[in-house]
Amino acid sequence: MAAIWCDLGTEIIKAEKPVEGDLSRAEQAVFGWPLILSDGRNLLRQLTNRNKKGIAVDLYSPKG
């Protein structure tokens, strides 16, 4: 749903864990279909996170 809001012009800022990031970064295939594009980008991540801005935040560190 957030991707659609971004398509309509809303600014979405996504907070991720510093080292791991979003779970979609690690996905290689879904139901046997590869998700990695020829240029190395992850198709699932591109579809769900398009037009979003991202920051990395460590909630367990005083510095963040």
C-alpha cells in the first residue's frame, strides 16, 4: 500500500536495521522464480520499495 502512496506523490521514509536491512533484500526466489535482475537488483525489493526513501536506525544503540 505504501508503494501506491509513493506513486501518488507521498513521501515515505522507511527505517531499516543497519546491517540486515529489509527482509526482501535477502530473497533470491519465490515459488522457484528468480528475483534477481540481470543488473543485480532484487525485483521484489524494487516493486515493494519503489519511490521510498530509507534510513538505517539501530534502536539498541544510544547513537542510533
